[in-house]
Amino acid sequence: MNRINPLKKDWFYLISILVFIMLEPYTYISMYKINTSISLLIISFILVAGYMVKYITSKKVIMISVEKLLFMLLLVILLLLNKLLTNDNSAFYFILVITIGLAYFATELFDFIKFKSAYSMVISFLCLFSIIVTYTVLFFPNLFIGWLPSIYHGPNSMRFLDAGLNFVYLPEYGVQYRNYSIFREPGVFQFYIIIALIFELWINDGPPKKSRIFLYCITLVSTFSTVGLITGIIVLFSYLISDMKNSNNKVKWLIGVFVFFIAFTLGYFKIPFVQEGLNDSFGKLSGGGGSMASRSGSLISYFNAWYNKPFIGWGYTRGVYEAGELYLKKYTEDNTNTIFTNLAFFGLAYGATYQYLLIKFVSLSKKDLVVKLIIFIVLMLTINSQRFIESMIIFMLLFYSISKKN
């Protein structure tokens, strides 16, 4: 009787990727339910179990990518060297080193095709679940208050109802209709959706699933994230224009865009909270405050911080506190930049390596140079909407850019 390899079952991949996303540092689950040490242990257990089953069932030595391994060691060495040169005692370095190591081993266990498929399905699930749960709770709050547990987040004690794989914000006065899913804010959620959208449209061996694209778009709108809406529009219209070369798709896509535009217009003019949310999102582009001011301020601040210490960097602790006081506080309280934060904290070599691998990730698309340039622009916009320097999912994307095979 032949043994069945559990790793061939979709459920293993789906559950693994769901857990990886749930335990990202930017979710309410990792912030309030499961601490960092336990999160890393859970991920380690999943990977060890996966490797053991794979070895037992295949009876073969698991092959690794030497180039991928060298890049992983390079990132780790550069981080530890930065810690030594800046005399930084922060435990964050060890957390980041472990995260990089786990991301590397995850990409050796899951090949890119399986990862991409599982990631898309998990994000689709989170999108659908979040829309259903968020608006059910918001429209019928009295049914859930007192039944679902509450968590209070931030200095303003923002109240969220905890629905397991969804958190719904209930302000003290009025209603806010933004979709948070499991993430600390909708601006984080949009990043994961945009990556899924890029996979579906531009890094995909088969035709895109229109139902999935529609779900991603509806969910992006429900986040009312300015960056999410802008990057989503760029992705969709860029794809539409590039796909026009295929005459068979012209009519379908034009009809689809027309229907979506009509639905969007009706929603804007007929549903007050949609109009209010979109006005607020795009109003941030011209206003003097809000998230766009935070993002531009973060970029300027940590560019200046990096310019002041370009080679070695400030180190993590001084980067957060000293550079934050000198540069960031002039513009905003929150650091929402990834690329210049890496450069400012950890120096030129680490930041340049990280950026190089992001550029290589774009090359996973088989599209022409113009499309790759659009993917890069979208990636830079969405990744610099938050400080994603310790994201395991992003490190997995970086390692897949080196080698897609396990």
C-alpha cells in the first residue's frame, strides 16, 4: 500500500500559510493573543513537522538552493555585524535573524507554485470572511456586543470586537466602516491583498480568476486605504491596457470594467458610508495630515537619518528612538516606511541587499519590461505604506526571487 504524502495535500499548505500570516507582527492576534516567542515556536514546529514528513515519505535527502542559502547567511551576518558595530543590545536582532531563517527554510519546503496557490486562497478566504463578519457586526452590533470579547488598542483605547479571524472596530461615537480583517489597521491589510492581486494578474501561469480579482477589489474598497485604492487602480488599469493586445479578452474586460464602474458609482452616490469612506481616503492626498502625511514624513525622516549614517546605520534601538526624535517627530509619530528604515537602521549593505532581492522578485513575472516596471512601482508604494522590516512573508518573497524550486 502506497503512503500518502501529507505535503501533497492542499490543506497542509493552506493551514501553514494562514498561520504564517496570522502570526505576522502586524495582526491583532500576534499583538494581543500570542507573543513573539510562541509565534516563532509555532512556525518552527510547522516547518520541522513538514521537513520530517517530507523526508520520511520521499526517502530522499532534501535538496537546498546554495544561492538562496548564501543570501540568507549574508542578511544574517550583516544584521549581526550591525548589532556589533552599533553596540546595540536589543533582542530585536535575534527575532529578525530567526524570522529570516524561518522564511528561508519555508521556501525550501514549499516550492513557489504551491506557495502562490496557497497564499491566494488564504487571502481570498480572509477577504470574504472579513467582509461578511465586519459588516454583519457593524450593521447589527447589539447582537454581538457582550457576546464577542473586546480588545482595546492604542493610546486612544480603540475598541475592537474579536471574532477570531476578524477584528471589528467599534468607535465610542458613530460607526467606522473600514475593514481591518485580522490586521492592526486596514493599511496593513491592503499590502497582503495587493500581493495577491499581483500574483493573480502578473505572476501567474494560467488565466486570472475573475471572481478572485473582483473579491480583492471589493475588499480593497472596504479597507478605504488610500494607498490600497491607488495601487489597486494602477494594477487593474495597467493590466487592462496590457491585456488589450489579446482581442479575445477585450470585450470581456471592457464589460467587466463597465459593470464594476457602474456598481462603484452607484455605491458611492447611494450608500452614505461608502461615499464618506472614499472621500476621507482620497482627502488625505490633499490634506495636511493623516496617513499620507505620515508616509511622506516617514520617507523623508529616514532618508535623512540614513544620509547621516549611510554605511553602518544607526542600529535598531538608536534608529527607533534617537533618529525618531531627531527626524521623525518633525513630521509624524508613526514610522510607516520599509526601505529607508532598513537603510537607516541596518546600513547600506543590508538595505541594498534587501532592495536588490525585491527587484529580483519583480522578475518572477514573465511579462514585458513595462509591466515589470509597473509591478515595481506598485510594490514600492504598498511596501512603504507601513514598516514591514520584520515580515516573514516578505522575506519568503525575497528568497523565492532567488530560486522558486525547493
